Amino acid sequence: MLRQYELVERVKAYDPQADEDLLNRAYVFSMKAHGSQLRASGDPYFSHPIEVAGILTDLQLDDETIATGILHDTIEDTVATQAEIDRLFGKSVGRLVDGVTKLSKIEAQSDDERAAENLRKFLVAMSDDIRVLLVKLADRLHNMRTLGHIPSPEKRHRIARETMDIYAPLAGRIGMYEVMDELNQLGFQELEPEAFASIVARLERLRTGGAATVARIADDIRQQLARHGVEATVQGREKRPYSIWRKMEGQGIGFEALPDVMAFRVVTTSPADCYRALGVIHQHWKMVPGRFKDFISTPKRNGYRSLHTTVVYGEGGRIEIQVRDAAMHAEAELGVAAHWAYKQGDEGQAARESYPWLADLVEMLEHAASPQEVLEHTRMAMFEDQVFVFTPKGALQPLPRGATPVDFAYQLHSEIGDSCVGARVNGRDVPLRTRLVNGDQVEILRSKRHAPDPAWESFVVTPKARAAVRRQVRAKQREAQLTMGRQLFEAAAARFKLPMSDETIAAGLTRLKLADRPALYTALARQMLSEHALREALLPGSTAGAPKSRKPKAAPAIPIKGLTEGAAFHLADCCHPVPGDRIAGVSRPGQGVEVHALECPVLERDGTDRLDLAWDAASPGATARVATVVHNQPGSLAAVANIIAAHAGNIVNLSLKHRDREFHTDIIDIEVADVAQLNAITSALRAAPAVVSVERVTAT
Ligand code: MN
């Protein structure tokens, strides 16, 4: 275990300005807090955070990060509190420790790949300070190095699986390849002990059995290139057991076939020399078909350039070779930061020197707005368009940013969305329009008797939720129409004073060419069927002498005064003027004259050249639009419909605009002869007990 002064000295070695006092206080605090706790290995628990801090010094991280490493398990595993950490070590370290504690509480929920991918993204999204993630990775790395001390094979297995599924790819994602390799290595060793042992033994036999070594092959390549006058440096390495295993799996190669266990890098002085070097290599050793890639003529998306090839060397052994020039090599090593540092001069150089890992990180952060932004804020800009929340059972659910509990409910299941009446976030009741944030645990409160509120449409963000709300609202409107039609039918039947047997109705449906009762109700509600026609259908001959309902008369040639004879015109959809209203016209090219009520805002806006118009005495009537608010109780709509019918108005269309527990608001289009008739209807409606208010809609 690292001693206190050793740790401080390590930090001082790369950062002379580091806060020595902070590190010392953190060391002592953590040692006291962990006290006599022991690790599975029998070591004092305290050795773990110190080793984690040691790993972080390898990455040459700043004093706050090192202190966070030392303190990272104090809140979770000891009596220390967040307030204490904040008070003793400052807000900045407090925030980092809090971040690591939160990450540590999250465990993989299942083996499926999507869950792992989500968890990776979530970890990144949660770590709004990249240093939180680095401490977590160092923590995991030390736990993996000491995995063998855990007695339970199941637990070892689970930790190894999680490491390979989540933490190793995450390390790769932020450019920490060394950490990624080691995590994979340790995980592989735990999960596939036989394969690991077999590969290690095979590598050992290759080394001792007279097969060409890395150094000898590198030498051979160097000589061939020199003989053809190509100036280049050649480096080689043996691949690690895990990457050999991956290749064997990926290519379906058995243990006995020899996969390419060695890789070489040739660095030349110019792009032209890269191709010359490749020519020399392919001339001397047989290339393996399908393995050659030219990333110089077509670079990778992140700008990476190199030639990749695999050749057969010696007795059937295969080696991988990458060829690039010095400039390409620098870029590949430093990524985008190479360009950036170059452009920014001293400042960029300083940033790169104080945070060496940042160079690789920047290359990986393709999603960040700009490398500069990353370097300035050292924040993860990835996945900013997503939030990750939890179900009550702890399953992770990704949602678009701005999503609400309603979006969450519909994402889980449309039935859950449809029956959603409330939400509890992190144990507290919240309004359904609340925007969810990373890490929220969301519980949906449901009621079978509830239906989606049309108002939800104004705040949901997922297409699934929006479509479901619209669908439900339409279904509700249809239902309201059926209810209204049935009430109209019953009211009419009562007025007819006719016996209404099933046979009578069936015969009536046949005469009306309607399929069933719902079709009849809909026809009535939509005023496609008059009371007169209904009565005649139910009891043929019974309407003889009975007064017919009022019907619009045939349109006279010029129902509106002020228009030239034969001019095309139509009544505006915004204000729905009816005879008796004061009106004016706006000429619309190709559509004739649009007739508006004088107070209509559209007329105000477009009517610079308005035509003065007046209704002709013989006008056939028009459709007015009213908004009614009625008590949400049985029979309310029927009362409204009866009042309108009693005043000889025709309901042309009815739509439910809004409904809550107490009231519903409907938009009703009524065909009337003139404004006097409309006024009679609205007055009567206002007098009805079921009706709260009636307003004429004169603008949209
Ligand atoms: Mn730990």
C-alpha cells in the first residue's frame, strides 16, 4: 500500500503546485473513516482507496481528483456524510465524491446488450465532470486487480461480466486504452480461464519453440525496406491474450490454427513512401486476402489515416502490419487535439501537458460541439440530447431530453400511458408536465377509469405519446358523439310516442340503409338524419301531415348584397358569420370573395381593400360556431342538443375540446337562418342548468 508521503510525492512529481495539505487531510480522514474494515483479501479496507488514488496518479490527474479517489468510498461505506466532505474538503471535491457515490449505486440490471449500452451512456451522462468517470474507472480497475480474493465464483463472474460489458468499452470510449486493455484482460481471465491459459501457453511455446520473435521479424522488415531504399522505423508488439481470443472468436479460428499474434507498425517519411513500403512488404510476404485496407486514400470518419495489411510470415504464421508516415502517426496518437494544440499555440500545449489523457479523450468525443469546448469545461457533451431514468424496479429507460412522466409511461406501454393519472419522481408527487432529469426514478400512478387528457399534447415530446394522446382524444370524441346520438334518439322516440320494439328499430335501420344502432346514433349526432326521416323510417306513413324540419332553401343567385352578379364567394372559416352579422369581404385570388364578420381579426389583418357587404333578405342561412362549457354529468350533452333542436338549429359538427373531472368544453357548429335564431339558441342554452357558459366563436 502506498504510504501517505509516497502518494503526495507522486503527485508533486508531475504537479509541483498541487495542494499537499488537501491530500494529507484526505488521507487521514479516509483512514480514520474506514477504520478497521477489511477487504476480502484480508488487507485493511483503506488500502483500496489509496490504490485507486495511485492509479489516478499514473494518469497524472489534478489534486482534487486524487483526493476524490482517496475519499470515494467514505460516504457509501462509512459513517461519513456528504455535508462533512463538503465542509472539510470544499464544494469541488464534495461534488466529485457525490458523483462517484451516485455512479457506484448503479448496477447492471440485466445481461442484455441494450441494457449495457444504456448503462454506459447513463454513466457518461451522469458524469458531467469527466473526473468522476475517471475515478470510477480507477476504482473498477483496482477491484478487478484484486478480484481473485472474492470467494464467491458467482460474484466474481458477475463483476467480470459487468466490467467487460460496461466499464472496458467506456474506458475505450474516452481514450483510456491502457485501462481498457487491462480491464478486458482481467475480465477475460475470470470468465474464460481455460481459453486464457491455453492462449498464454501457446504464446509461451511460440517464444521458446524457435518461432520468429517480435524483434527478429521487426528486424527482417526493416532490412527489406532498407534494401529497397525506403526510410522507415519499425516497431512490433505481441498482442494480448484477450485480443487474440476476440480475433479467434470473430474469425471462427480454432486454437490450433495460428491467428496473427503479432502486430507491427512501419512509420515512413512521406505518404508516397507508405505505398512503396507496402509494395516491398507484399512483394516479400504473401498478403492475406481481404485484410488489406487503404485508410490513406479514404480516411476514417475521425480523420485516421494508415495502410493496414496482414501477411503470412514463416511457417504459416500471420502478422499484422500498419503503415503510415510521421504526420499521420502524430495525428493518430494525439487525435483532434494535435490540430487544436497546433492552432492554439502555447495555450493548447499547456492544456495537453497538464491533462495527457485529454488528448485521447478529445479524439473520441466526436459528438462534442468543438474540441475547445471539451478542453475548457472538461465536460462530456455526449448524449446531451438524452436523459436516462429508472423504473421503480431499477430498469434503465432512455428518453429524449425534455421528456415528461407521460412520455415515460407511454414508452413503457401504451396501456400504462392511457391510464396514467399522476407521477411520483424520486418518491415525491409531481405534476405530469414535469421535465425528467438524469437519474430520476419514476413511478406512474394509474387508474383504469381515467382517459388521457387532451392537454397532455401540449407538453409530451415523444411521437409515441403524442400519437396515443391524439388517438384517445379522437376515440373520446366518437364516444361523445355516440352518447349524444343515443340521447337524441331516445328524446325523439319519446316525442313520437311510438312503441319502440327491437323489430321496429331493425326495420327502420334497414329502410335507412344503416348497419346498426351505433351507425344510427352517429347519423343523428352528426345531423345527417332528420327527425322527420327517422320517424318515417321507423313507422312508414306516420309523418303524413307532420311538419317537416326546417331545411335550408335553395341558394338565390345573389344572397349577399355588394357582390357583383355571379361572383364566387364563401363564408370565412375563422369567424363563421351568419345572416344578421355585419359583414365585409376580402378578395382572395383564385378563390373569390371571403366573407367575414366585421370584428374578425383576419379582416383587420387582410382587409385593406375590403368590400362592404350586407346580407340579402333571402340568404339561405349559415353555420355559426359556439363553444359551450357544460357540467360533466350524464344528459348534459343531450340537454344541449335538445335545446338547439327545439329552436330549429341543425348541429353540423360537434367536437370535444377539453374535458376534466367537472366540466367539458365542446365546439358546436350550428346551422341557423340568421343571427336572431342563433341568439335565441344561445340565450336558451345559457338558461339551462346543465350549461355553464356559451360563447360564440368568432375567431380562431
Ligand atoms: Mn471503491
